[in-house]
Amino acid sequence: MKCSFCSRNIPKGTGKMFVKRTGEIFYFCSSKCQRNQKLRRSSKKLKWARQ
């Protein structure tokens, strides 16, 4: 499974799954990625996020 924000692999048993009311599913490896997604930041502009 990969993080929806930074595209890193998430080890089994870790991370978070977020489901929107529309049924869209997001997987996050850390709260850092989750906060940045919520703030609508682009992962392309951040140096620490892989593409």
C-alpha cells in the first residue's frame, strides 16, 4: 500500500486510512502527510515528498 500524499510504501500494521463521504479512500503514512493533504498542499512542491 502507498501513501496517498507522498507515495511512500506503508508497512503493514501502520498508517491511517481516511474515507470521505463520497467513498474516496486515502492512505497516509504519517500525520504530517495527513495534515498537508487537509491543507490542500501539493506534494510536487515539497522536497521531502517523493513523486
